[in-house]
Amino acid sequence: MASDVEDGVCFHCLQPIPHGVELSVAFQGDDKAVCCAGCQAVAETIIEHGLTAYYKHRDLDKPQQTPLLPEQLKELDVYDNPDVQSDFVRNTGDHSKQTTLTVNNITCGACAWLIERELAKTPGMIKSVVNVSNQRLHIEWDGSIIKLSDIIARLARIGYQALPFQQNQIEANINARRKGFIKRLGVAGLATMQVMMIAFALYFGVVSDLDPTTQQYLWVVSLVFATPVILYSGQPFYKSALKSIQAGSVNMDVPVSIALIGAYIASLYAVIIGRGEVYFESISMFTFFLLTGRFLELLAKEKALKFSTNRLTYMPNLAHREYDGGLEDIAAKQLKINDIIVIKPGETIPADGVLLSDKASVDESLLTGESRPVTKATGDGIVAGSVNQSATLRIKVTATAQQTVLAGIVAMQDAALADKPKVQKAIDHIAQYFVMTLLAIAAVTFLVWSWFDPDHALWVTLAVLVATCPCALSLAAPTSITGAVHRLNRMNVLVKGAQLLESVKHLDTVVFDKTGTLTYGQFKLIAREDYADIDTINAIVSGLEQRSEHPIAAALSQLSDQPTSPDAIQNYPGQGILAEIAGTDYRLGRCEFIQIWHPNWQPKRQSNVILANRQAVLAEFQVDDEVREDSHDVISALKLQGIRTIMLTGDSDARAQTLASQLDIDEVLSEQSPADKVDTIKSLQQQKHTVWMIGDGINDSPVLAQADLSMTFAHASDMAQTAADVVLLNDQLTRVLDVIETARKTRIIMRENFIWAAGYNLTILPIAALGLVAPWAAALGMSLSSLVVVANSLRLYRL
Amino acid sequence: MSVIYALIPVAILFVILAVVIFFWAVRSNQFEDIERQGMTILMDDDDEKEQKKPNDDRSD
């Protein structure tokens, strides 16, 4: 935490400042450079509102917030509609309303402070509470003074994107369980401390002499402390054991419960008759250790669950329907077939339909992953979820809500998820044999001892039970798994599914999506060739491209800070731009468009944007989706490990092959529809391959659900994030290698744990059965073996 | 040694008290968001100092 920001990065968002941008904000007498007008506005608002402490205390190691684009702000009115609100707002009084919003760019305590301060100064706000761990904001406001959209807009002005989300029932359940666990842990912890203290007095009593009355008194005190532990703290184990017995199987909680309850009853009996052995300290300590393990497991699960719930933001789509010559705004779900709707430039198309306008250019990347816009003519089908890249469109609706292609992909994802190969929990297998063997040995011990020495039979049997309590064994898996999850979290990798450890064992194939996974998914200027003065060219090109909506245009519109404004401009969709500047005609566009003027000219490079006037070609640019810096390293590292790499893409074959040879990928499958991709993975799985899939688009979500393990990025579509088992939060592909390494390391540690725990139990068993283990030694040995397991798992926390 | 007959029951009472306070803390959601509480103290302190600055032109 520091307020020093390095040179060359934005003061607000810490992203590198693009070349040629010279914006700044005044902060405590200094001018601090920022990267864009958005960050400037946000920083100015924060400083103006007297909230500068945010910049002093924020955590610079964590990724910072990125400001909300102004276009998104305009659509917030939707959330004021009472019908829409009924889904997520609670009315608590005449005007007061309550809701919880997810704010996905809260990174540290300073953000929470900033949001609460800003809202506290807003008239009409009754209460606002931020939860940093959940990235949630709970608000209560007076509906007669302020509107929900105003609250969301205020937060947007200080750089936070707050949105309603679909509440999850499982989450409320986990919340309650977590509270229960904290209480049980507290009781077990406090009681264990007391019982251990008394146990030490008793241990020394074994060596020196302790008079029987004092010993009896200390036993009773231990009993008092151990009783709430066994009756209250231990409940989760008994419940889980009962459940598994009812289901006709045996899990690890069965031997744990038998040992705990058995030891408690025998100790209670010893206190009543005034002789024998007591095990109160072992009982309390086991319970505390085991509860801690379970609690950490629950926290990891909760974190992953909250992350996915936060992605399910509630996005009511509005549609503009033609109605008696005018336009009316209605919710997309109320659209009917044959309605005529109008889509403005940049808007998402709310329903499948047929194009009525002459021509359209739509971005279907959401569905196909292909970032180049598709040109459509009258009568062509338009798919819901694609984005209008051209002028205002008219569409006749052919399918709504549940029937759209988009809904079809969701259904495909659900089906794939149900089809996913199941992971067998190895630990519960071990438990079954373990319990049977244990009970058999305890029974034999008891029978043999009652034959030879009935007085000692009970105590020896008990020593066997305590010494073989599978405490260390049942900690072996959960502690190493939670260790792995925490380690990955610290690397900014979020683990949602339990498949990671099982699937890494036979991992032999990694499948990549192309756009957004191996590439950045954004157009960038990769190479250029100039045949005239570079500054003039830059000014002309950026002047023209700023007036174009084509996605390639964005890559070139920032070339110059002083763009030349054209006097006249004419757009040829799919071809280029014809413009007049100071009496000269220019053409900017694809090769064929330039060859109209210069039929014999050929580009030097693989250029796709060319600038020319009537006399000569002035410049050529190669604009393409840039390959990730680390893609090549990741592919070659995977190959070194003997893992086959495959690229699946919806893209055309030529472009896919170029990238594949550049990255040296083993296999390429191009022009794949979402269904083809699922089939490809399925057939690989049928050939007994274990397949990991890395992708980011909505079109990838079914295939992500089908793979043995799937990964996606934090910027990926919400659907991909819901489907994926692992989310790489900091957008680096190299993290894939770290995930594999951590998973392998965890398997090794888990195996060590198992060998140690089982080895200890097997060694102590015959000694205990012969009656040679003193009760305190049995308890101590058990605790030590548990500590060894925990310490071994803690190695995973070290990076 | 007889002093332990009096002191240990006192200790038991203290532990019971500790458990009661702990349960109250859990029930009043004090363990809901552990990440930010350490920060809260820092931030509030700073704010008070800033409010004392004369050039602070906030209207509230």
C-alpha cells in the first residue's frame, strides 16, 4: 500500500499511458498523468469530493478499477422500471428500498471506504455497506428522493461498475454454514486451550505423584470443557457420517465419529468409576484440527461460488419496437414474433430476426468468436446477441427469448455439463476399507484381551481406537487441496471445480480457442509501410478512421493527436472510405478498393488497410488481432511436457493456419461451430484423452463445460466464466503452466500426506493392540502426526 | 494446591463469558468481511485530519 505511482502509468488505473496522450489531474499540488479521459474524469470527481485518502491507502499490488464507458451510463434508466425492480429490490417502508449490487472492481479496503463516503454524501441514501471479500454493496435508499439509476451513475462517476445480480440460493445456505462453523471453531478452540492446560498438569502427575482427589477434580474439569466440544463442535462430523451411512456407503467421517464418541464415552466412564484413562484433550484437539480443515475448505468453496454469482448480473435488455409509426421501448422479453424493431448503432440485438434494411454490418463475435464484422443484406438472418456496427437497422423478429440461437447455446452448455466425466473421490474409497479393518481389529483386540486380562480390555481397545483415529488421514486431502486453492488465489487464479487435481494426473491434451485466448482479441496496428511524410499520413488516417465504426478503425484512429478533418466523406461498407481533404481525393480501405485507382499496385506486406490518393499509394498498414506475448512460450512449454496442443476456432482456415504455424501448434481445427467444438472434445475423451480447454467467448461455453477441466479469463463473457472451472484473473496465459505445476505439486504433497498418515496408523496399531501405548502417548502421537500433515500441506502456501 | 479448587471455577466462568462475547460477535456479522476492517481505522483517521484543513470547501 503506497501512494507512489510509477512513471509512464496512469495515476488512476495504473495501466500504461498510450503514446501521445497528455492528460493529467491535479493531486495535492502535483500534476499526475492519466491514460484516458475516463480516468481523468473519475480521478477529478474523487479529488473534488474530498476523497483523496483513497489514493493514499489503496493497494497498488492489486489490479485497479477501469472506468465505465459513458455509453453504458445511458442505459441505466432500465433499472428504475418498477417491473424490472420487482426482481431484485425489496420495499422495506413507504419509500425506502433495499438491494444488493455486485461491484466487480472493488479491490481493497480503500475502495470500500471511497464508495461508502461517496454514497453517504448522496441525499436520499439511508444506508450503504460494502463487503470487500464478496465485492458486494448493500444499499437502502429513499425512492422518493433518489432513483436507483442515479445511485449507480454516481458510483460510475467515481469509477465503479455496480449492477444488480441474480441471487443464488446455495449462497445463503453456505453463509449460514460458515457462521455455524465459526461458532463451533470458537468453542472448540477456547475449550481445547483449557483442556490442554489441565492435561499438562495430568501428564506431569504421571511422572511425579498426584493425589487421587486432585486428579479426580482435574478430570471433572476436563469433562466440563470437553462436553460442549463433543456435543456442539463435533456435530458436522456426526451429521455427515449419518448421511453417508443412510446412503449405504462409508466416508471418512464415520471412523472419525466412532473414535470421538467412543473416546468420550470411555473417558466419561473413567471419571464416574474414578479409575482408568481419560482422553478429553485428544478429543478436543482432534475436533479443533478437523474443524479448521473443513472451515478452510468451505471458505475456498464460498469464494468461488460468490465469484460466479457476481458474474450473473441482471441485464434487462430494452428493445425499440415500431408502434403506430412511432417507437416504444419495451423489455426484450416482451417482444413477440413478427414485431418490427429498430436497433441503433452500437446496440446489442435483442432477438433473432430477419433484416429489413438494405445492408448491415454486425459483430457476431459473442457467438462465433470471430471478431471481424459480418456483412448482411436484406432478408438475411440476424442473431440475438450480436452488435450492430452500421447505421440504424430495422429487423423483423423471428424468435424471442427461449427460442433464440443464444438460448440454444445456453441449453447446449447445460447438456455438456451433465455429460462431463465424473471424478471419483479417492479418499472415500480408502475410508470404506479403513473403517472395516479398524472395527475388526478393535473387536479382535477387545475379545483377546477380555479372554486374558478382562480388567484392561476396555482401555487397550480404547487406546487402539484413539491411536488409529484417522485424524491425520482425513486431514491429508482437504489441507492439501485448500493449500493449492490459496496458492492459486495468490497467483490471481480462481479455482471453482474440484476436478483440477484428478484431471492433471492423466492430462495429455490442451485445447485453445483462438480469438481472445491465443490472441488479445483486439485489433492493433502490427506493421506499416509509408511512402510519404509520416505525420501527414497519420493525421489523414486518424481523421478518417475516427469517422468510421468499423472495429479495425479503432486501431488506427489514435495515430495522431491532431487529426485532419475531411471536407467530404463517403463510406463504402466492407470496402473503405472515400474522402476529400483540401481538394485532394483519398481512398482508405482494403487492397481491392485501392486497386480501382492503382490497378497494378501490390502491397509489400500482408496489409489490409491502404491509403492512396489518385496519384500514388501513400501508406499501407497491417492491422490484425495481435498474438499474446506469452502464447508461444506456453505452447512450447506444454510440448516439452509431452502435452498435445490443439487450436479450435470458428475462424476461416487460412487465418487459423497462419497463426498455428507461427505458434507451432500441433493441430488446428478451423471453421468450427459451437456444436462441432463439443463433438471434437467428446471424441477426444472417447479416445481416453484427458482434455483441458481454454477459451473465452460465449460460443466457447458449451465446450468449456464439456472438457475435463476448463479455464477462462476474467475479461471473458459471463457465460464462459460460469462454465469454466478455473478463471485466470490477471489475463496472462502463462498462468496455465502455473496451474499445471501447482496441481502436480499438490498431488505429490497429498500422496506424501497419505503415506505418512497411513504409515503412522499401521505402525502404532500392533503396539497399541499389545497394550504397550500409554494413553497420553497415543494422544500425543496422534496430534503430532496430524501436525506433520498440516505442516506438509502448508508448504503449498509458499510460492 | 487447594487454591485451584477456587481458581478453576473462576476460569470456567471467564471462558463462558468469552464464548458468549464471541457468539455475539458472530451474530452481529463482525466476521462477514475480515479483509477491510484493518483498513477502516486508517481511512477514518485521515478523513478527520482533512476536515480540519481550512481549504476544504465541502458544503456538508
